[in-house]
Amino acid sequence: GLSWSKPAAIPSLKRTKQADGYEVAPGDLWPTWHAKSGSVLATGKTFNFADGKRENRLREKVSYAVMSLETGEWGPMRFLALPEKDHGGHLITAANAGCVQRVDLPNGEVLLPVRYWRNPKKHNYTSMVTRCEFDGHTLRYKEHGTEMTILRGRGLYEPSLARFGGKYFLTMRADHTAYVTRGEDGTQFEPI
């Protein structure tokens, strides 16, 4: 910590008012070095406030920002475009990557865990891992794998991914306990 800079506001990531009256801010960010592009990629979620006061979770999105190593400044908040529906034909609603740990592959692809609601009327998360391209500027969705949930409570959320011994391990939080699964390629997983 001796070489750390002093905490300072990041102007490009401040809460901003949208044309529809909502105020949007990135949050639960996980800044991590992305070796292939030589940049720092922070992934997370958005917080969305109607009239600047009432949070609307159904508007959450996967947010990200990139820090320039030349200037040390962060670019603007951006959003990962996801498909409209999951493999089962359910809507991907309120997707976010808040408080998750990702794995970057040697070819530069990003394995980013994401959680979302399948039913906008029920606060129950499904978790999956997305495979994304990242060129140092833009994060682009390519595909996603196994979709995992439980019907109890808020489902499976805050998924985090690790690679060890040639396998991938995905942990997921639930209201009453936690779960883990493993897989070979980082997107397809065994039952929890």
C-alpha cells in the first residue's frame, strides 16, 4: 500500500442523470488487470434510481469501465450487451456482475460470471458464466454456458469463478447457504 495513490473521486464514473429521469451509477466493481490488452478492466453492475431516490432493480445492467495506463484515468461507464433470452427461452432481466470474480484467458477472452432474473415478477437469480471478447476498450458477449438457480429465496447470486489444476470452480451465494460446482471449459458446469 505504500505506493497507492490517495482516494479520489472518479469523474467519469459519477452518478449521472439519464434522459428518462433515472439516475444511474456503477457499483460493486471488481477492477482487475487484463494481461492480454495491458489494461485494467473493472466489471460490476448499475444502481438505478427513479427521480434520483427510488431504486429499481429491474433496470440493472452489467457495467464496466477501462483504465488507461498512459493517463491513469478511467473511461466512462459502459454496458455489456447480452442476448434477450437465455437457453431456456426465459428473459434475461436485471443482469449484473456485481461482486463477482472473473477469469481472463491467455487469448484475452474474459470469463465473466453474471446473474439475472428469469421472471421480472420474482426476485430470484439465475447465475451463468459469459465468454466475452475484450480488446482493451470494448467488452463483447460471445456466448454463455450452464444456467444455474434454485427456487428458494433469491436463487443463486454473486457467482465467482476460479481456475485451478486445469479445472474451473464456480461459487454462488444463496440466502441460506453457498454452492460450488466445477467444469472443464469455464462456461459449462456440473450440477451444484
